[in-house]
Amino acid sequence: MTLEPGWAERVEGNAIPRRRPGTFVGPRAKLVSAGHRLLLERGDSSYTIEELVRTAGVAIKTFYRCFANKEEFLRTVFTTIVTDSTPRIRDHVMTSTDDPLERLRLAVSRPLEWHRENEALSRVIAHEHVRIAATSPETIAATSRSYEALMRELVVAGADAGLLFPADLDWDVHIITSMVTNSFLTLIIGMGEPPDRRLLADNVWRFCLTALRAPESAFAPAPLPSLDGDRVDG
């Protein structure tokens, strides 16, 4: 597979928090970081434990002291990738605007637009999501909690501002989170085909506004994304 420029630096940044000089990085963190790197290099999880420990620079006995088996390790790597993305989404949302609806729109659309910047990593995440969901749906449920909590926070803020009127907060947040996740899978690995892939994020957002009973003024037409990913006026 072809990797974008700078992929290695992004892997290191996404795998574990950057440590301060002189601080200790334990073997578990080294293994998870190496797992990130190998996932991107291979495009899947077919690497062996021997390759993993060689990349991490630890002994194979160390791997088995940290993880029961390779599948447990892969679930940990997947969970780390997904849950670590939520703080970055939150930072992007909170520093971009003070408007409650715009913050929610950014939180909904960011996962559906991020693949343009991180195509290789997005594809790995999507394939691992489908693979792990078949044998460990509880892992998938656990990884969605941080993003779902962010969505709840933003929906509540919109409701407090008198801009949203959720009929059932728990169900509405859960369904919106699930819709964003499934739309991400649609974009990356073709689980369904939207009428226009460029407009998927905008229409997911429109659906969210409708479900949350936003005022008519919130349904402003969005500019049409161009084929190369830049947005242009319609």
C-alpha cells in the first residue's frame, strides 16, 4: 500500500502520548507503538509476534507478560487508536468556534473528513473495526464511549442554548454516534454507497439537525466539496 508523507511521525504521535526527555517508556507502551507502525506498514494485522517484539525492541517473554495473546494485543492497539482520536477531535472543536451548533457540526463531520488527511490510517482503523466486531463487539462498544461522551456534551450545550430539542438524550446521542461510525465505514471500505460521497458529512449533519429538532435557521446550505477535497461554492 502507498503511505502518505509523514505517516511515521503521525503514528508515533498517535500511538502513545509524547514523553518528556528522561522519562521511562514501559514495554507495554513500546509494544503498542510498534503495533501502530506495523499496522500502517502492512495495512493489516498479519504481522507476527516475532516481528512485533523485534520492532518494539523487547523480548518475546515481555510480550506475554503484557498480553495474553496476539488478539488481546490487537484489540488494545485498536482501542488506543480510536480513543486517542477523541481528545484531538475535542481540541479541534473547542478551539475552532464558540457556537454550540458549529461545535456539534465539527464533531459530527470531522471523522467523516479526516480520511482525506489520513487515508492509510483510516483504512486500517476501518478494517480492524470490522474484524474485531465479529469476535469482540464489547471492544467496539468500549471504544465508542469517549466519542459518545463528547457528542453528549455538545448536544447538551446546544439544548442549554435553546438551539436543540432532543426527544430522548440517551437514544439520540447513541444513534448519532452509531450513524457517524457507520458512515465512516461506508466511506472507507464501501459498506453501502451514498448517492454522493462528497456530500455524506453534510447530509449526516442535516439528519442530526432534523433528529434533534433544530430551528429552521440552522439548516444553512453547505458549500459543495470539490473532487479533490476542497470545498467550493455551490
